[in-house]
Amino acid sequence: MKKLVLLLVSIFALSLYSCRETTQEKTEDAVEAIGEDIEDNVNKAGDKVKEGAKKVEEGAEKVEREIDEEIHEDDN
């Protein structure tokens, strides 16, 4: 009887340890996935900022051309 109880306690302890490892692995996987998501979103945000900067630059060039045209029209 004593051996049976000891065996059951051993199995129970081993199963708790296994569950803890599984939980830890799942947590590590979740943290890694979150890190990858953050990295992807930062890259996307960087791309959007570059697109916005390009549009601002194009707009500034357009305004500059329009000002030059106005100045040259006034000269005539």
C-alpha cells in the first residue's frame, strides 16, 4: 500500500512538473509572437512615415514650382 501511494504521489508530481513546462513553453511562444507582431507593426509604421514624408516633399516641390511660375508670370 505504501508503495502504491508513493507511486501515485510520484506520478502526480511528475504531471505537475510537465504541466508547468508546457505552460512555460506556451508563455515563451506567446511572448515571441508578440515580439514579432511588434516588429512587424514598427516596420509598417516606418513605411507609412516614409510614404507621408515623400508626399510632403512632393507637395513642397509642387508649391515651389507654382511660386516660380507666379514669379516668372509677374516678370512678363
